[in-house]
Amino acid sequence: GDAVALVADSTRLRRRLGWQPQYDDLDGIVRSALVWERSQLGKG
């Protein structure tokens, strides 16, 4: 069956590659996704 929950941790990636996400908090992620979704209305 499917996993009950999945958790991702980017700590190793950040340390090894110096990578930083564009949005690091849930509010920013949701806000960005909503802006993108609204920009796609009527395009398809």
C-alpha cells in the first residue's frame, strides 16, 4: 500500500551543494503556488 506519510529533509543537499530553496516556509510555498495557479486560468 501507500505510505501513510512522507517527510523530506534537504539538510544534506544544502550542506553539500550550498543549495537554498527559493521558498523555505509553507506560507511562501502556498502563496507562490496560488499566484502561479491564478496565472494559468484560461490558458488551457
